[in-house]
Amino acid sequence: MIRVQESPFDIAEEMRLVRQGNLAIGATAAFVGTVRELSGDSTIDTMTLEHYPGMTEKALEDIAEQARERWPLEALLVVHRYGRLEPGDDIVLVITASAHRKAAFDACMFLMDWLKTKAPFWKLESGQDRDEWVDSRLDDEAAAARWDTNAS
């Protein structure tokens, strides 16, 4: 399941719903991304996430489908927020569930690595009299590249 929303999410409730009634699940992995108060040496007062409705959900579903094709998942959830967020606010939640832990862990890592580099979100950090659009980082690109099945 994919959701792009402005409102906060409840991690425990989302976990409960993902696992509810599926007794084939033996392992559940989760990742929560949260707005930090520092970016390098700069304080962040707010982070504004923008996206294109429709295009964003399609891209996230394509990424989720890649995970489903690569690992035997019983369940998968991606919730990504947009709008104005403050330090301490949760941005993204990824939950993967499988019969065994390796598939759950690997799929969760894959989803986050690809979300960071392939999902069409734009992040504006604001603070200390500055507004700065966040660019992709080289280490994010390297993390995503390890999952590229087309790489030689």
C-alpha cells in the first residue's frame, strides 16, 4: 500500500494494520525518517516537501512493485508526507513483512534507498535566514546503485 499525505501517521497503528490477520508473517522491518534540527552546520526551522499528485504515487508504486518482484513479501507499506514539517516530525514510514527476516530487511533497505533517489519529492530546508533546496547526495546515489540489476 502506498499513501502520500499531509497529516502525521501513527507508527504503531500502521504496524498493527500491516500485520493484522496474516499469520504467514514471521518478520517485519520498519524504517521511519524524521526531520532533523541540523543540516550540516545549519539549523533547520522547517522542511517543506513538495510533490506532483498522481506522478508521485505512480513512482512510489513502481518502486514498491520492484520490491515485490525481488523479495517474497507478505505485506508492504510506504507512507510519505508532504507539506511544512518541523524538526521531530516524521516524514516517511516504510514497513515490509515476510516469512523471514532477510527478505523484510533487504526490501526495507531497498525501498528507502530508491525512495531517496527516485521518488519525485522536493525538499526545501528553511532556517537562520536561509532557504535551501536539498540536492541528492552522493552517498544516497551509491546506496541506490547497489540495487541496480542493470549494473555490470
